[in-house]
Amino acid sequence: MSIKKTISTQSAPPAVGPYAQGTQALGLAFCSGQLPIDPATGEVPAGIEAQTHQSLANVAAVLAAAGASMGSVLKTTVFLKDMKDFPVMNGIYASYFPGEPPARSTIEVARLPRDVLVEVEAIALTCADGVAS
């Protein structure tokens, strides 16, 4: 019996390589980096605003499939193609974490898959005191 469980949902884009949308173990959910791909159409919206919303919506969908929520996120990593987009991304990001925000790293990268502008990954609790978040 494995202590690790694969997280999979049709509400987020499917994994396109040898990785899972997420995994969970020991009360934690690990969400793979989510690109701003609309799971219904496979399309990437234009602009940092729409892409940030879509990436975070995809993170939320993967976490929900694990019994977690944005409110139970402990740590995120945001990958940006251009740090000039940080203020816009940061404002949108803040709206997804209105209470206590998680720890976060933001990294500028040379290139992301499908030439998107942003990618977000997260680690969250799947339960707190035995109650799903």
C-alpha cells in the first residue's frame, strides 16, 4: 500500500508528460505547476491578468480534487516570464488569498511551456484537525 495518492481532475489541464497534476500524502497536497490553460478548450488566454487568473483557478481545481482549498495553501511558487508583470500578478494573486496568505517565492524565468507568462505551483494541507479545508 502506497502512502502517496495521485491527484487528478478534469477541472484542470491534464498532465502532458510523466508527471501528475498533483500528489498527496501525509495530509499534504502538492500541486504541480499550473499553466494558464483553460481545461475546457485547451487555449491560453492573452495577457498577464487573464493568465494569472487561469493559473490560479487551475491550482484551486487540483487542490479541490485533493480535498484542499486555497485557504489551506502553505506555500506557492510563482514563475514569471517577466518580472515587470509582478505588480499585476501580485494584485490578482492577493485576491485568491484574502485571509492569511501563504509563504511564496516568485522567480523570473527565461521561458515557460507554450510561451505562457505565468505558472503557479502550491503545497496545501488536505485537512486540519481532521476536518477538510
